[in-house]
Amino acid sequence: MQQAAGDIYGGEARRNPKVLSSHTSRIIAPQFMGYLYQLLAGVGWTSIHWLHRIRQPTLVMAGSEDPLVPPVNAKIIALLIPNNRLFIVPGGGHLFMLYSIDKVVPVVRGFLDSEVPLAA
């Protein structure tokens, strides 16, 4: 897991593969069919046509170095959701919520504490 983590998750795992050592004991390798179904779901379904209907304030986040879900996806989502805030985590990989806490928590806290008006 540590050998492949950098290629899979990018960001923190690419710079320091040992960062996952506290989590690898709980990670179970996916079964082939489960992985296949996940890939097929991503190919055959999208919510992109409905994003413009979201009226709630929305925080869109992504890691700048995520090889699984590139940050351009978050930028597209942010373009389509009317009342959003976009934050690309500098140096963040796919697991930025675990390993970029110092960058993520202030943004989430600020978003939740702000008085963003609801869209009409």
C-alpha cells in the first residue's frame, strides 16, 4: 500500500508515503467486482445536469494534486452550483481531508460560520 499510495492518492502520500502508515492497518483491498461496479457507476451516471438547481450555500473542495479526481472537476462543479465557494487545497491529494487538516479546518469553519444568504 505504501509503495502505490503516492501514485493512487497524490499530494501528501506522494511526498511522504509513510503518512498513510497509521491508516493502512484498517484499509481492506477492494474486491474486484466492487471496484468494477464503482468504475461503471462513474461512467454511467452524473449529477451535472442538476447542479444548477442546488440553492443551499455549497462549499466545493478539492486537492490540487489529486490524481483520482482532478481539481478541474471541482472547478466545473463550482461553475454550475449558483451559491458556492470553491477551495482548492494547495498540495492536497485525494485524501486532503485527512492530511491537510491545517488548511481544511479554517476553510470549513469559515464557511459554516459565515452568514451566506440563501439563493432565491
